[in-house]
Amino acid sequence: MTSHKLLLGITSIIVFCCLLTNPTLNAESGYWRVFFKDKGNEVVTPGSNLWYKTMALHSQKSLDRRKKNNPKAQIITNADAPVNSDYLNAVSKLSDSVLLTLRWHNYAVIKTDSLRMESIKKLSYVKGVQRTSAKYFPAQTMSAYGSAFVKTQDQELGILNPVDNCGVFRYGPSFNQASLLQVPLIHQMGITGQHALISFLDSGFRWKKHAATKNNNVIAEYDFIQKDSVTANQEGDVSSQDFHGSICYSTVSGFQQDSLIGIAPFASFMLAKTEDIPTEQHLEEDNYAAAVEWSEALGADIVSSSLGYSVFNQPLEENYLFSDFDGKTTITSKIVNEAVKRGVVCITAAGNDGPRDSTLITPSDADSVISVGAIAPDGITPANFTSRGPRADGRIKPDIAAQGMGVVCINPGDTLALTAANGTSLATPLIAGAMGLMISAFPEIPGYILRNTLYETAINAKAKDNILGHGLARVHTAMLESGILISPMITYPVNQYQRIVYLIQSSNPVLNATIHYRKKGRREFIPIPAFRHDTTHAWAIDILKDTITAGDYESYIVVNDAKRQRIYPARLPNRDSVQVFSLNESVIPCGIPEQILPKHSYPMSVENESTSQNGYSISQNGIFQCSIYSLNGALIDKKEMELQAGTYTQSHLNQLFQYDQMIGLVIQDRSGVVITTILPPYQN
């Protein structure tokens, strides 16, 4: 396959193993890649045994993501099929162990000696073998480049409050890295990464004890080095093993008020330990490739890696030439490109070998990867260390930038303390979190389109260069360009009504919004035009509690601006396209300031609303001034009418005032005293 280098700034010091150049001289064990000619006699066709086996390897989320990103492509192909078990069994008998199997490029990584490898080579279904220390191409050497992680001194940043999973976000010292990307504007819409699945590939993750990360939604972990589900330090690891992964991961997932608010703290996460800190060897690239396949199969929307490969420190390991960094040659660039074909957004660090030109490391050269450069906290100045392009074939790299100096993250050795660090390693997860927010907000849009929109709206999009690519990302701007931005549903009681609110933003004027609701289990939705409140971006309806029965209700919204229409929640397979609420329930998504939500009654503040079990009560006879309001809160008519004391049903009122649909009505006597207010009941 290809070779690798770490984007961690921790140097390798331990010799991994002794690799042999002449198998006839001795028979010490080493690590090999064994490539197979095929997947066996079967091919993946719907209904075949191999098709079922392959489908079983993939989550429904993975299949849905593939379909969304490539609707005309075959969802499952031969490349996705498992490595043939008979082949593996035969090879296993001639080896000490099978470390990895990689489906997309159809090979296994094994530990065996050179004598037994001679027998493996002769197997009819073996296409070829290769030391893991080797590249795909003839061995050549090059001078070493630096690393992509530079740690600054620890800073004991005080924690003022314990974890608070709701309310307005108080970023504390992490505000700058979020605000440069416009993230607080997105969090204030209640968009915090929900439903996005982000996989991190790194050296390890100590997340379960720190206050800012211990409540994260981690759905899967795997250690590709020790072959278990523990990604934090364990026996055999050096003390610094899980440091780098922990700090990078926390910039996205952290949530502790007045301390560290990550970019997408309420996303779901997968953690893959692929990097062995003391060594720099090509085997780690194979770990990386296996972790990408694992992430894709489990449904990851995003794979983020602050890792990279160029120069190696173990015996016989072949270094990369810069000419290998053409976007399609190395193991990691190949695997990233394969993942992107299947709909995954892949993000990686450009490297820390600047300020010289052509100092990228792989897979930041990959055709389809988002390669991230580092910018200073001022949002303008490139970090001196950030690696520059172009890549080997002249294409501009990196692609985009985020803060990479003084980035606030957890101190993994403590339960509360923070630290700050420099490096494209720290800029990379900030962009991964940003893409998580975009996927959370627009789950119906293919990842590659969101990626391109992020490029097109970045600060240097019209004059991209080989220092920071398209420049500092502007995530809120990218979202408004992507479509109508709609918050999750907000609901709370107001007097006798259950209010449903959505916050709506668009780059075009919003013309109207219709909120649809129904009792759970009913077939038909009731469409109600929303009224726009004086509160910025808030559109709402009020449902009179007396007109609906207890139980759960479902809602969605349709919004039209001057150019577009959007339905939210998006209608996706295997995902609820409604949001659920109940009477007297208050649901205000985290990040949304309560003070911006409309609190007064509709269509105006009136306290003496009058209803009875059978309808609306008028307590006296007389001639009244009747103000009639449309469902969106606008005054549409005013008329004097003689009314008798009694109870009026909604149907009677509609006939009386000659309106076919439900209306808002304020009845005043001739002196202006409000007799009663009848708000839209929206009966089901």
C-alpha cells in the first residue's frame, strides 16, 4: 500500500520490530500486507449470500448516507464486501496473527516470518505481498519534515460552574475559536450538532473523567493498536499516548459553562485509536485505513484526523517523496478518497512544517479531503508553522483555515483544568465541528455540497492561495447560502395556549411559514399559518389547550423565502420528519436565549380571554366593536355588530363573521373595554 507519518508533534523513540530484507537469512517475524486477487467466487448482487454478508457490515445510517450522496450509484459494491474468510483462514495458519483486514483494497495485515511468507506468496488467490514498511512504489528517501502539533504551556483556567446542559452558552476562554467561525450565531439557533456523527482518528482519548467531556454521546470506540475497545491509556502505552487525541476531540465535544464550549457538543462521536506515539511506521497508516472503513460502515458523517505521514523512524521504513503527495498515491489519501465517494466528509490537518512552500503531509494532499491550515487568534495572520502547498501536481492546498494558535482544550490529566495548544491539529477539529453543525442543520444536503459551500463562503474564497486555501471559514454564512436555516422546534405554554415557535433565518426575505401539527397516531396534519413576532427570526402559532386532548402531538414547518422552500425536519429515510410536543411542556433547545422568545398573548396582550367548555362566552348584550385577525396575526377587518350574551362555538363565529377559516377575534364595548378575546383555537 503506502507509507505514513504522524501529525502529532511527539517524536518516535522506540524501535518497533526488526524487519528482514532477506528471508533466507533468518526467520524473525515481521509485518506484511497480503493482497488478494478477488473476494472469492461470488460477487455482490442483490439477494446473493455475499450481498447479505456485506449489508450486515453496514449500519442503516451508513446506507442512508451513501444513498443521499450518490442517489444513482449502487449502494453496495464488491469493494465493500468482506475479505474472503477462506483466504484469511489459510493465511492465518501461516502467520502469528492477522492484525487488520481492509475491504476496499482487499488485503490483510499479518505478522509472520519470511519463510512462511514464501508459502503465502504461492497461494493461488494471493495477488502479492509487501512489507508494511514499504510504499507502493520503489523505495526512495527524503529529508524529514516537522510535525503538526506544537503544545504550549498548560494554563489553569478556572471553572466557574458545573456542567449545565441547557440555557445560553457561556464560552469563557473558548469564545474566540468559536466566534471566528461564527459558531455562536448558530448555537443561538439551537443547532449544536444533533444527529451528526463525527469519528475521530488519533492517538487515544481520555474523555470519561473530565467535566467538559464525560457526558459526551460516544457511540463506539476501538483501539486498532491493541485490538480492544479501550481508547484511553492502558498497559503498554506511554504516558502521553492519549494526550493529543483528547485535546483535539475536546475542542468539538467539550461542554462546560464559562470554560469550554465545543463547536458541536451535542453531536454523536466515534473514537478510533490508530497512532502509536513512540513510533513512526507505515503500519499506522494501515490502522488509519481500517479505522476509516470502520467509521464509514457504522454511519459516520465526518471523519476528522489530526494525523499525517511523511517520514518514518523504524528500520527499513521507506519515507515518502513529495512527488507521492499528488492526492491519490498514499494509503491514507486513497482511503480518504474512497470514504468521500461513499458520502463521508473527511477532514485532516495540513501539517506544521511551514513557512516553506510545498510542506504538506499526507493525507492532506488527498483529492477529496478538507485540508485545514492554522490561523492566529486575530483571524487574519497565518500561523508561521502552518504547512503550505501546493501539492505535488500543483493543485492548491490547504483548503480552508481555522484558529490554530492558543486553542483552548481540556487538560486530560485533570478533571477540570484546561490547557491551550497550537497546531493545525487543533484547527482541524474546529472545522470538523463546523461541518457537524452544517450536517445537523441540513441533513438532507449531500456532504460534498456542504463542503463546497464552506469553501465558497470562506473569507478568501475569491483569491485562494497555498497558505490558507479559501481562508477562514464562515460557517453561519455558509449555512445561509445552503438554504433556509430553521431551529429545532421550541414549545412552551402561554396562558391558555401551547405556543410552538421556530427561529428562521435566510439570506432572502422570509415570506411565510406554515406549521403543521397533528395528534400522534392521527393521519392528517392541520396546517396553521405562523405569525411573525417582533422577536427577531421567531415565527409561531398558539394552540388553545381546550381544543386538543392530552397526549403527544407531532409538528413540522414549511417555510418559503423569496427564492426557496424548505420543510423542517427534513424528510429523510429512517429519520423522524416531525418533532413531538405535549400540552404544558416547555422545550427550549440548548443555546437559545429565552429572552428572545415571544411571551405575550396573541394577537395582543389581553388578560380576560373567556372560554367555556362549550365555546366562547359573552357576558352581556350590546353593540360591540369586533376586531378580526388573520391566522398570522394581521388585522384584516373591523366591524360593529350586535351580539347577545351567551356561548358561541367556533363554527357559529365563522358563520357570524363570514370567514371560512379559524380567526382571532377581540370584542370591545363602545368605550373600548375588552369584553373577550378569542384566539385561534386550531381545532383537530
